[in-house]
Amino acid sequence: MKTVIRALPALAAQVAQIALFAALALPAAARAGEESYQNYDYALAPRRIAADTYVLVGRNEDFTPRNGGNIVNTAFIVTDDGVVVIDTGPSRRYGEQLRQAIARITDKPVVRVFNTHHHPDHFLGNQAFAAPTLAALPGTIDGIRRDGNAFAENLYRLSGDWMLGTEAVAPAAPVAAGTQNFGRHRLEAIADLGHTDADLVLLDTATGVLFAGDLLFHGRAPTTPHADIAHWLAALDHLERLAASGRVSLVVPGHGEVAAPAEPIRQTRHYLRWLDATLRQAADDGLDMNEVLALPLPPDIAALAVSEAEYRRSVGHLFPAIEQEALARHGGRP
Amino acid sequence: MRKTLRAAGALLLLAPWLALAAPAAKPPAAPDPLDSARWEDMRRQLFADAPVAFDARIKVSAPSMAENPLNVPITVDATALARDLPGSVREILVFADFNPIVQILRFYPGQATPFLGFRVKLQQSTPLRAAVRGDDGVWRVGGAWVNTTGGGCTAPSVGSASPEWQRRLGEVSGRLFARATDGGQGQERVRLRIVHPMDTGLVGGIPAFFIQELVLRDGQGRDLMRIEPNEPVSENPVFTVDLAGNDTRRIQVSGRDNNGNLIQAWLE
């Protein structure tokens, strides 16, 4: 960086330095679309992607004290019966600011809040919503009850005081597969699994928008702390079949940009297949875990955001079981 | 401000001791490359008056940020030191300055390459170190910092909550892998996993229960190497060992835990 500035003509260098300084000195809340860690403002800006349908796209990053955990996509649908919210974000503050963002668009009440799965960035904003509106798959409710506060504690460590006052609230209402009507929006709930042991997918049949939760990642490496790759790949086949039926126009992935279904499905499947094959090969080659961690990533995998960090985490999550299988196949006889 | 005062106080307390220590004949100890507040304690407790030197030829690999404090992979590699200084690697002590149980294991490479991979439970972020003793009596030390969210030593083993391990206790699965080395010579890698809860004794009502000795022998019953694990080695431990030469067809695994249960298996 220093050498680049030195190489510039003096005047340009001066301008560059002034610009840099100005950016740093600007009052934190002033930049639209950028979180401010001085007053804990996520600067949430709902984007309309279809009729009545808004998405808040998070950053393709890890949790940091700078982004406050705003690394996740949340969404809401404004129906004649009231507002339906899909996921509530990583903290109480996020949930409260999501409510304010909704209130800037409609004065209708929030009547239903879905948590797609039990990972903390998808439900720790639940406190901001009325308890009877919260709903999730039974496996998700169990997971939040079991791990919710440990997750919150971990996010404190990663994101800091953005998390102030955040506590896990498990939804009381279990969601079953099937359809529910909200105004003219008929929502089809699909119970699948693979990213966790309970992953909720919602298809709004009125708009063709598919809310895929973390079964789909787009432009970012998938996370695997509770993943079962075989189930996840099967879930991707289900999503692909659904897309092939022509009823899906847009997908909202759990992380990454809203898109037509094909590319997020392709990317997520490619990553998971590569990860599984790489770890199995490593186990069959007799690699020690630190040698597996040191393997280089191929360019198409390395091109995904945070892939280096997620690959390392995934080795920790998945390699011990794969290695055990590879060693047990040969076994030791007494 | 308070910090400054406390630091000043500490200096005052130390001053007379420093004055007394100054004329001693010993050369000043080399500074700890990992800059750990516990290093001096470690040196005194583990090595007493034996000579100690930091040596960059001893490599300790571990992820700088450990995802799971119950299962932190460590690889100790002293092959460069053994090549440069024959006879310098007889015993390897692996330890963690800030673990409630500091000493993780001792490894006597014998006929094996001075290389060992395994996993540990860590209670908090800590330096992980390998101290290597040679024929000259010198302890040479290498290490790395590992950051972790912690709690690994005071979490109950999965096995302690399940009746499964009682049926499978001491069960060995493993495999031999033929490998080529940089020098072109063949090498046999042994990877093995043993079913054992490896309870630390730091969880209420669950006493320490861990494998204390593990020996690999060749087909003729000759010792190849020995490991003496302690409580911090992870549950259902997995070890990676490299044997020089690729003519090993069968390996005998034997060992025992601190309750006298025996481990016996053949790998081929």
C-alpha cells in the first residue's frame, strides 16, 4: 500500500491521502449501506426484489466486531394479512432495526416470523418480535433450545457489543410441511435437511421467490458445523427439481446475492462435492489432520468469499468422521 | 494508572532479587520466542537444572485458530533436528503452558521418524510446545501459539455419557500407508485410532481415565516406538507415526490405560 502511494505523482498521492482521511473521519452513521460500530447501526436497507417482497442482503464475510454479524440475508413479505418475516439476524439490535426497517415500508403488523434453521445469525433477532409470531421446524426449535445461548455467547466473542442484551428465544409454533395463506401470498413450506438436521425452505407461489435458507450459498463458501453432506446434496437435488418445474423465478440464499436458482445451486453443490472428495482422498492417502488443513484450494473454490477460513473450519467439523471410516475399513484385529 | 502502579510495585519487589541474581555465573536465558508469561515456570517445573535451548528445527504445527477445543490437531516434527544433529532426539515431551494439565504426552521415537500427529483438548489459548531431549542431555524446544474458545478439558467426554464405549473400550482401527519421502526412500506411515474416553478427571464425578502407554512393535516383536499419553490427549485418540523403510508388513499395537485395561491389536 505504502509503495503504491509513493509511486503516484505527488498531487494524486495527496488527494488519495486526503480521501482516505475523510473516509475515516466521516461521522459513522453517514455512509448509507455501511454498518457503524460507533452507534451500532446496521444501516439496514430493504431492497424490493418482487411484488411485496423485500430482502436485506448481508456481507459475504465472517462475523467481526466491524460488521456486527450482518453477514446473513433476512427478508419479509408485506401481505394483506400482515407482514411475514424470514429470519431475524444475528442479534437483538439487528431484530429491532429490522422491525424499524419494516415499519418504514408498511404500518401492517408482523404476523409471522420464520426461522429457517437453528444457526445464530438466523434467529438471534427473535427477541424483537412478539413470541406468538415465531415459528420454525420442530428440529430447529429443539436446536435453539439446546444450543441457542451457547451460540449467543460465541457471537459475543466474535462480534462484541453489537450483541448487547441478546438472548436466544426459541419459537413456540412448530411448522409442518404444507401451504399457508397470507393474504394473496400462498407460502409452501418444505422441510428438508443437510445444512443442519432441520432446514426450512419457503416458496412464495404468488411471486415465485424461493427462500432457501442456508441450503444455498452464493459467492461465499458454505459453512458446515452441523452439516451432513449426503443429505445436503440430496436437498440440492430437491431444489433443482423444484426450479425445473418452472415455479421458481428467484432464490434468496442464506448468504450471498439474490439470483436465479441455477447458479447458487451449482456453486453450493460444486463446493460440497469438492470438499467431500478432498477429505475422503486425504483420509485414503493417510494424511494427518494438519496436513489436510494445509492443502491448497483450487482456484474456483478459492474464488468464493471466506473459502480459506471455511475450508479450515470444515476440516475440523467433517474430517474426524471421514478419517474414522477410512481407518475402520482396514481395522485392527486383536 | 492502576496498571502502572501495580507494575511499579512488582518492580520494587523484584529489585532485591534482581540484585542478588545479577552476579551469578549463568548466562542470561534466551527470551521465549512465544513470549509466554508461563515460560519461566515451565522451564523450572519441567527441566529443572537441565540445559534448555529454543530450536527452530523443531516444528509444532497446529491451526492458529482452533475450531474445536476438544479436538485440536497437533503435529510435532523434529526430523530436521535429527538430520542435523544425530542423537539429538531420544525423547519428545509435548506440553501446553496454559492447560490445567500441562504435560500432554511423551514420545520415544525409537526406530520411528521423530514425527507425531495427534489431537488434544485445550482449556484456553496457549503455546503448544515440543521439548526434545538428546544424548547430550539438552532439551531443545519448539512451539506455536494456538487460539481457541476453550473449555476442552472441563467438558465431559462423549463416551462418558454413552454405554457404547464400555463394549468397545480399547478397540483399535488403523492402517499402514506406503509413502515416498523427499529423499526418495520409502516410508511406512501408521495411522491408528483407539476407542477410549480419555477423561481428564476435571469434570465433576468423572475420574481421570486415560491411556498411559502405547507401543508399536514389528512382526518379530521388536519395539519400534513408544508413546506415553496423558489426560489432555483427545477422546478416541488418533495417532500418525512414520516408520523409516517400507518393509514393514505387520505392526503390533499394545498398550494399557490407568485402570489396567490392555490394548492389543495387529495392523497390516
